[in-house]
Amino acid sequence: MPNFSFPTPNSPSVIASKRQTILRTLLEMDPGFAKTPVKSIYRATLQKMYDLYDDLFFNGTLHRYYIRMDVTMSSRLLKSAGKFLHYQTGLRARTAEIRMSSDFLFRLGEGPFELNGLRVATPQLAFMIVFEHELCHAIENAFYGNTGHSDRFMYFAYGVFGHTKSTHDLPTRSSETTEKTGITVGSMVSFPYEGRMIAGTVSYLGKTARVMVPSPNGTYYERDNPNHRYMKYQVPISLLTLVN
Ligand SMILES: [Zn+2]
């Protein structure tokens, strides 16, 4: 391991107190972020969160390495709560982005939530723990030029933030739909289309469902079975009926 310019491992009480300092600052500056569920979040709040984390946990290492770090919110990030994006080569390797999913954040009510092996009570803290995970990708990338979920990554995640895992139990769109309707990927469903009901199999659940309906004129087929053809439909969840 290279000689890091910031303390690790941190004791649980040091981590908790620094995290609280950051949380307090963000809640004070952003009334939308302070609501439960979170209603909105300023761009300045995201940048402040990055600045404070770098300052308090990494002694400014991220600011020294990255010429530019954009912290953004995306409503199209559905499968993960956050994402670290970076360029592989050249000067641009020192510009990066942490993209946070508003789709996850803005749906969270009261906790508790379990994230990265920690249990937290509020959606704001859940958001910050997701952000911490992405920061660990940023710091690992700064030192090694790549990042994943290896032991080396966990060394940062555990040492700096006390994370023991890299998974979370936040409800995804698909798990919410399954809870409410019983529909999962693979379920047989029917839905109205041009005045009649048609039936097919759910192949993806997000904000809408993708349903594969058998049809001789379909353009989708399995590689090993080109005789079974399907048409693909994008259907609002509310129109689906589970077929037993
Ligand atoms: Zn990750």
C-alpha cells in the first residue's frame, strides 16, 4: 500500500462525528434535502458534500488529484443508487463524475436502511453512505488508475468509512412493484392493447415493464430457438394483470 495522505483506519466514533458534521451542514443549506422523503437537492449541496468529505476524510486528496469532479443527480440511474464514472487515459483521466440516483433517493421514506454493512435511520444518511461508496471508487482510482470491488477497495471502504460490504437493501423499482403487485421478471401478465387483452412474459421491470409477447411476426427471438418469435411492449405497471 502506498503512503496515504489521510488517516485510516478511522474509529467508529470519529467516522460518526465527521458524518454528522457533514449532515448538519447539508440540512442547514438545503430545505428540499431536509424533507422526508427528500424533495429536491441543490447542485451546490452536492458540491458541498464532495468538498466536506474530501476535507474531513481525505485531507483534500481528491481535490489535489481530480482537476474536475462533477457530482450530479440522475433520474435515469435505476439499477444502482450511485455510480462513479471516469476516463481511462490521458489528461482527462483526472476528470470524473459521481452520479447519484434521484430515483432511489426521492422514493425513500423513513428507515432504517441497510447499506454497505451499516444501518442508518434516514434517507439523507442513506444517500451519504451511497456517496461514500462512490468516493472510495474515486480515491482508489486516484491511487491505482482503476477501481472495482476487490479487497483493495474494501480496505478504503472499511478503513475510511467503516463499510463492511458493498451492497444495500434500498428498494428498487422492481422490488417495489413485486411487493405491490406480485409481478416479477418472468411473470406471465396480460394488458390492454388496441382494444383487446394480450398476454406475455415480463422481461424487465423499471418505471415501466417490458413484456415479450409471442407473435409469428415478432422481431425478437432466442438465439437457440429462432422459431419462437416475440414482439416487445413497453407497458405502464398500472396496466398489468398477473396471469396465473
Ligand atoms: Zn461500487
